[in-house]
Amino acid sequence: TMALGGVRVLELAGLAPAPLCGMILADFGAQVVRVDRLARSAGEHGDVQARGKRSLALDLKRPQGAAALRRLCGRADVLIEPFRHGVMERLGLGPEVLLQENPRLIYARLTGFGQTGKYAKSAGHDINYLALSGVLSKLGRKNENPYAPVNLLADFAGGGVMCALGIVIALFERARSGRGQVIDASMVEGVAYLSSFLWKSQKLGLWSQPRGENLLDSGAPFYEIYRTSDGKFMAVGAIEPVFYKQLIKGLGLNLDELPAQMSISDWPEMKKKFASIFAQKTQAEWCSIFDSTDACVVPVLSFDDAASHPHNKERSSFIKNDQGEMSPRPAPVLSRTPAVPSRKRDPFIGEHTEEILLEYGFTKQEIAKLYSDKAIAFKNLKANL
């Protein structure tokens, strides 16, 4: 049995962060039902993080659809809700209603700005949440604008992962108290919390220089990315003196002839020197020099190369589904109850509507009525009613 075996999760279909949250729970054994709209609007991306989920197509704007979700929540352990502030309340599906009917329900609300505050009702995306958290001000190179690293930090780390952590914490507490609770997962606060080290290390002088001129933000020559002769890259992270010594040796330089490692005024010149040396060999040649050392130098790999790299292959870090699509294996690895991710293709919208409703206690007659009321949809319109 997986760690979350038997936990019933309803995930209201949304964009990037909530689907990751649901996928994490599904990977570790939860029974995750994605509650889809009947028809996807033009330009909307499909859920590419639906591994291990089933799909129920339900129109929450129809009273019959909202009533059906209320009934489903009566038998669920977790509801993941990604809508803007006030949407669920307007549908009569707010936490006051659902927790009264099922006091054990964990009602996870995943939004950009949170349930309260000046921006609670405002639209936003990863870059906005990153900006408001303070983190964006730290990201970027010298003399350049702050730089947002795709939508990994606020959407997925501060949003999806933090929300999943909140759900697991609430499930753990419920085992003691028998009571559910509401989780207010704000991506601004999630990514700010992730940056605790940045906040708490300010007194250490790690960030005393302008952006892009510090130890860990591309200021240091020994914590940088360098282009190789074949147009690929090597990532260097030789911070500690013992590792720096091995970097210098691998580059064919003499430590005694160089400025002190922490001489900040010499960093720009040292970067140029390192760059010119890295540009003289291919990525593979540099790998053969550094692979067996502690110089903290590794290749910057494409997705394809990462999946086929010997270290990752040895650990089975990437897996294929039955469609031949490669993706990362769930992490972390548990010794006794590891995640066993589904290898099946992602569900079609409404593929499991009837099956799920029957499981949650609806009769065939009730399902037929919901269908005639246009409150539900099936992938197979010839569903056996």
C-alpha cells in the first residue's frame, strides 16, 4: 500500500499549480478525481499533470452540478480548489457549507494572493507572485532587469508543492483530532517561505553586493555557468576552498598564481579567465576531467540528456508511461511505501464520470437525471445508464 492509499481527493480542474498538487497526492497513492468543466474554453491548455487521476465532467454553474459536488465532498477527504476569491461561495460551495456537512474534509484553497488582503480578488501569474514575495528582486544578472526563471518557483514550488505539504500535514493532524480544516495556500507566501534562507542569511553578508554580484547569484567565478567549445554548458559550484582547489586543478591553472578565491574585486577578471578556458574543450571533454572529482562541476543537460545520463538511469529518476512519454519519477523515495506512479495515459475529460458517481453513492437513475439536466458529461456518450 502506498503512503496515501485510501485518501479520496477531489481536485477542481485549474491551471498549473493545483494539477501538480493533485498529481503529487495521486503518485503517493491517493484516489484523485479531477472535476472538469464540461467543455474546455478555447485557448485553455489541458492538464498535463493528470498522472494517476480520473476525470468527472461536472457543470458547477448549474444548481444540480453544484449539489452533486456537495454530495461528493460528503464522502471525500480532500478538496483542492484553485479559483479566485469568492467563486466557491457564490456557488454555495464555500468551506462553511462543506465542512458543516463533512467535518473531516480538508478544504485546500490554492490561490496566488491568498484568501485575504488587498490583492485577494486580483488576477495574477507566477511572475507577479514572485515579484510581491520579494524573491524576484534577488534573481538576475549584474546590470540587468530581475529575471523570472520560467514559472517554477511561485506556481509549482510555492504553490503546488506547498499546498500538497499543507494537505499532508492536515491529514496527519486529522488522525489525532478527527477534524478537517481549511488550508489557505498563497503562492506569494509559499515562495516567500521557500526563500527563508535568503531572508535569514542577509546578516551574513551573502547579499551585500548589488544583484548579480554576490556569491550565489552569478557574481562569483566559481559559481557560474560556462559555455564549452561545442556550444554546450558546464555548471560550476566550487564554493568551499577544498572544492575550488580541484576546480583550479581541472582547469590547468596554478592556485599560487591566482588572486585569493574570495577577492571580490578580482571576480570579473577571473570569470573571463575561466570562460576562455572552458571555451577550449567540449562538454564531454570537461565531463571526463571533472566527473571523478569533487570540483562541483557538472554538465548542463537537456531534458533528453538528463533522462539518459548514467547517474539518473542508475536511479531510475525518469520514467516512461505506456505512451512512451518520459517524465520525472515522484520524489522523494520512501523505503517502505514508495510512490508507484501510474503508467497509463492521462484521462479524457469525463472519462470516468459514471464510474466515480456510482462509487460515491449515486444511483444510476440519479446519474441519468444529472445527464438529462446537462449537469454532467461522459467521454463515451453511450454510457450504460
